[in-house]
Amino acid sequence: MPSTVILGTGSYAPDRVLTNDELSHMVDTSDAWIRTRSGIRERRIAAPGESTSDMGVRAAQRALDDAGLTAADIDLLVVATITPDMPMPAAACLIQHKLGLPTTCACFDLNAACSGFVYALDTACAMIGSGRYKKALVIGVEKLSAIIDWQDRTTCVLFGDGAGAAVVGMSPAPNLGLIGTRLGSFGDGAELLCIPRGGSSAPSTPESIAARDHCIRMKGKEVFKLAVRAMDEAARDILEQHGVRADQISLVIPHQANLRIIEAISQYLELPMERFFVNVDRYGNTSAASIPIALDEARRAGRIKPGDLTLLVAFGAGLTYGSALLRW
Ligand code: UT7
């Protein structure tokens, strides 16, 4: 059977670096606290006027170049984001226009928060595998700096901006590319990580804006515990489903939320940290952009070779989770 494969990857991070020390002048925190509790040293922040779609375009162009394709080849665009340029229309349509994708290209956004790229990759591969689409662009992109409460030290130190992208197509070779996924969600935990106001159930009011209730709110400790459990289970499930032992995975690309979460999964899976790609120290948590940025950096650093098995594993608001097994 032919396979749905990743033909190229690309990523983009804004130039502006926001360090922990700078944050310690904005809220009551310290470089030591942020580093020891999360592993984050710095994060990137979009330039004034730089939008989610602008960042998505930069990452997508690099993925197209890597795949040796042009905008004209793409007939499907899936954008995973919780920070579209505006509530409507989809960021995908703005990216389509800026990139010059054909008007016959299907374009839509997908919201699965930090699991967004794994969900979007699965969606694109299924649509490509159906034979109705030929080449897809899958983008994970966030401008979280726009929805952070910069006065809330429990969240503002964690997040950053950036974009990652992959081009998906078919290969005649069997058993390559996306081998399988395991997606799910714990909707009963939705309130643990959310933006309470500004949606249709509770539109913003002057009072709610003054209280910054249109910004991210998170019960960090609870989310941490659920993230470790769900990511461990999603990883184990997909390995079991496909008869793969953990030690056959050459590289795990986990969602980059917290180094301690990644270390816990490394312990539970009994896989050394050398088999985990980590860049949370440089970017913080970029939600849907985190896995595709890491995937692109891992490929460009030569950490993924033909024949390798790679495991993606994510957890985020929803509370969504997802794992994906890829053979290169
Ligand atoms: O991407 C979606 C998934 N997201 C995640 O997976 C994030 C999951 N959660 C986490 O990564 C961690 O829970 C945090 C990094 C957010 C927090 O680490 P923690 O070890 O769970 O700390 P905590 O929330 O229990 O807070 C410990 C203390 C508290 O003070 P008290 O109550 O012990 O006096 C906080 O008020 O640290 C305090 N604190 C801070 N201190 C300095 C919280 N934030 C800060 C801060 N700087 N930025």
C-alpha cells in the first residue's frame, strides 16, 4: 500500500528574544524559578505588526523549498492555531492569499491547542490518503504573546511565538510516513486551561477586559499531572497498536511545554533523554507550533535518518492529546 509521507519541513521564529531576566522586571519572578520549574531560558516574541499568518507564511515557504515544491502544487492547507489573526475568517485563508496558493486549494483552521499539529497532520494525511487531494501544507503557528496576561506570572513566563510547517504527499513505497495516530480529549478538563471570556458564551465587556479575562488562564499543577499521564498513555497506546517497542523509537518529539514533563515521560517510557528532542529552553511553549518547529530543527540537525521511527506526542487545552508514529 502507498504511504502518506512528509516531503519537507520548515520553521520560523521571530527575531525578538525575551529572556527570563527581562521578565523578572515585568512580574515577580526570577530566571532561577523559571528555569528550574519549566526548563525555559528564553522565548521569541512577534514583532509589532507581525501576525500569525505572516509567521505561518515564513514557515510554509521554507517547507515548500525543502520539499522542492511551489505554492501552485498545494491543494490542501490545514492550519493548527488558537491565535488566528482574527476570529473570522480562518488564518488559513489569509495564509493562502499571502503565499499565493491556488484558489482551488481547500483551506481551514483546526483548533486542538498544543495538540493541534498532531491533529492537523492526521487530518491532512487522511485527506491525502483518500486520493481526493494531492499535496497538503500543514502549519502549526501561534502568536501567544497576543493572548497572554502579561501581569500573571503563573502563565506569562511560559509561552512564546513561532511557526512550523510540513508538506504532505503520497509515496509509492509501503510502510513509510504516518504509520498511525492516537488522538483524544478530556473535555471535562476544559476549564483547567482556557480563555474564559471573549467567546460566544461570554462576550468581552469593559469589566472582563479590565480583568484580562480574554487572556490565557491555566491551573498549572493540575494540567502538569494530566499532561504527563495523557502523553505517557498516548505514547504507549500507539506503540502497542503497531507492535513497536519504545527502544525502537530513535527520536521522540514531544510537545515543548515543560522540561520536567518531558523528563517524566522519558522515565515512564524508560527511554533516555538523548532520544527526546528538546528546544523548550529556547522557545518556551509555542502551543501548536511547538512540535513542527522541533520536527524541523531535528531534521535539519540530522537527527532523523531514513528508516528511523519517530514518535510525536502532545497535550494541550481541551484537554486534547495525541500521538503519531512516523517512519522516514
Ligand atoms: O501546553 C499545554 C500544557 N501546559 C502544560 O503542560 C503546563 C503544565 N504546568 C506546568 O508546567 C507547571 O505547573 C508550571 C511551570 C506552570 C508551574 O510549576 P509548579 O511546580 O506546578 O508550580 P506551582 O504552580 O505549584 O507554583 C509553586 C509556587 C507558588 O507559590 P506558593 O503557593 O508555593 O507560595 C506560585 O505562586 O511558585 C509560585 N509561582 C511563581 N514564582 C515565581 C508561580 N509562578 C511563578 C513565577 N515565578 N513565574
